[in-house]
Amino acid sequence: MKIISLKPSRSGNLLHLGLEDGTVLPISADDAVRLSLSRFLNLSPEELSRLYLLSASFQLREYALRQIALSPKTAAILSQKLLHHFYKIKTRCRLPDLDYRQIIDKIITDLQDKGLVSESEYVNFFLHRHSGKSRRHLELLLKKQGVKVILPAAADDLSKIKKIIAKSRYQPTDLRDFKTKNKLFSSLYRRGFSLDDIRRAVDDFCHSG
């Protein structure tokens, strides 16, 4: 297989390598220099296989870094995203069958070693993003994502409910109406708060007026 083009991208370390069969492989400029790649270079089957692997690894790593930049990720969440992205790359770049699991595991291990993938960072992000949900609900959501954690005392449900009510449009006198009070109870219960905590918070709010 012959290389027919090497086009730089606006991204400093990205090159688009064109092959004679019409395939375009994104690769890092560092890899291109290290392998002495150039136009009209004939690649052996072994060299072509290596190039496919380098391109897949480069694209997946760049995608992983973009995902981490958007928000913290656990290894499990990032691994799933990389797997989906690999199949898109495989189709777009006409890649042969590759050991995608080994590629993904290597990327995640490297990012973990650099402190860029951290379960604790993800938990802190998750708690901040869903601060209005109950402790029980948060633990259940995290468990579904493969994160088993006992939340700290800062996630106290009673104080959360009081903050939610305080920020609402309700006044203590509004809750003398049964329907209004029941509507508030239902809303808080759907968020995963216990009825005991809801009653205590609502009673305290009513007595404050």
C-alpha cells in the first residue's frame, strides 16, 4: 500500500495520511516523524497494520482527552465511550479488526497514572451536579454507573430539603392548604427523599412563618 498524501491539520500534532485505496488515517505528527513517513512511500503489510493501530490509538486518546475536558469520568464510563467511538473510527477509516480492548485499556491506564481519570473526582462532580437529589438516590445512581460509595455527612437529606423549600415560591402560609402541601410532598418524594425527612423539613418551614 502506498501513501499518496500527508496533510497537516490546524491542530498542531495532527496529520491526515491518505492511502492509495482512498482511506484517510488521522495520525500524530510525532508518529509520522518517528516512522519517517512520506508521500509515495510503499508500506509493507506489517507497516500498514502498525499504522492502523497507531491511528486508532491516536484518535481514541484524543477523544478521551476531550471527554475528560468536558467533565470528570470514571474508568468504566470512559471505557464505554471509547468503545462506541472505536466503532465509528473503524467504519470511517476502514480499519481492519484490531484488539480494541488492549488499546482502550492502555489509554485508560496511562490517563489514570497521570491523575486524569479519577473516581473521587467523578463523585465530587456528580454530587455537585445533582445536589438537589437525596442521598439514597445519589448512591443508587452512582451504583448504576459502577461506583460504589458511601456518601459523606455533607449529603444530609434534611438540610437539602430545607434548602429546596427555602428556594421555592412557597410561603409557610401556603402550606396550610392540603393540596399545596401534598404537591410539595410528592415533588420531594419523587427526588428520593424519605417521608420522615420531608415531614420534619416541612413542619420546620411552616413553624418558621
